[in-house]
Amino acid sequence: MEKFLILLIPLLIFGLIRFMLLPMKLVWKLVANGVCGFLCLFLLNLISGWTGLQFPVNLATVLIAGVLGLPGIVVLALIQLFL
């Protein structure tokens, strides 16, 4: 029984650490996508003189552009054109 506990405790600690790291992966992925979305919107706003579209840079638009990518930017452009 003691040998079983000696083997079980490190496995439980490893499992707990792994379980706690999963939400952090999601947070870092959202941060990375947010940075990419910000850069895309910033670059699109730099050429807004040619395109006529200027995107607001806020948390919602940055995450839409970052998570959805090019389709998200197209959706933002369509929303801006039709609203």
C-alpha cells in the first residue's frame, strides 16, 4: 500500500499541474491572436486612404480579426459598409 501511494502522489501532482496549464494555453492563444488582429487592423487603417474603410481598434474588433482571420476582417468590412 505504501508503494502504491509513493507512485500515486507524483502522478496526482503531475495531473493537477497539467490540468491547471490548460486554461493558460487558451489565454496565451487568445493573446497571440489578439496581437495578430491588432496588427492587421493597424495595417488596414494605414491604407484606409485608398480603401475608404477605417476599422475601429477595440477589444471586440481585434479579437474578431485575430480569431477569425481574413473572414473576420471581411465581416467587419461588410458590417461597416451596410450599417
